[in-house]
Amino acid sequence: MITTKTAALICHSLAISPMFVGGLVYAIQNSYMSYHAAATNHSWHELSPGVQILFRAMLNGSGSLMLLTALTLILLLIIPFKQDQRWCFWAIPLIGISAMLITIRAAVEIDLMTPGDPPWEWLLLVIGLFISGLFLSLKNS
């Protein structure tokens, strides 16, 4: 039988996984995604070199921050979560949900104000996993 702590660990791990993968993809991206091109009405090659550098810096920077956030959350799961330190039961979802809300805000703005269609809806599932992990953690303590 699975314990509530194990279930919480699974929820948090499932929530962190797309943060890690998405952060890695953006951190190493050399150009923008198709929905960025739709939002700007320009293909990557139509952009001037200075604008390309600016976009690449923003994409790589935001991806690196998401990757750092995911790695921080993994560290919190490995050490204080496994030691049942109650403060991390709150810290993990608070950090994760905050990062997702920032990401969702930017994606929704692109979705509403441009022809771009970023895939943001699935990020709500990530938030749900963090919330589930929180309640399962608290139930365990």
C-alpha cells in the first residue's frame, strides 16, 4: 500500500518533471518556438541579429531560471522532505506554484494579445499536482 508521503512525493515529482524538461529546452534553445513566431508575425530568420540576440537571451534566461527552480525543488524533495521537515511541505508547492503562475501569466498574455497560441493550459495540471502534494504531505504529518 502506498503511503500518503509517497503519494505526495509522486505528485511533487510529476509536477517538477515538466518544469525541468521545459526549463532545459528553453535554456538551450537557439531560436524561438512556433507560437513565438505566430505572436510576432515573423519567422526567426526575418528578425534582425540584435532582436535575435535579445529573444535568445530572454528564452535562455527564463529557461535557466525554470531549470534552477526545478533543481531546487528536487533538492528539497531529496533532503528536507525525506526528513519530514514540515516547513518544506509548504515551501515546495509555494515555490512551484509561484513559478507556474509567472509562466501562465506570460503565456496567457501572449495567447490573448497576439495570434500566438502557447500551450499553457496543461500548466494548471502542474499546479494541481503541487496542491495535491501539499495536502498529502500535511495529511502524513
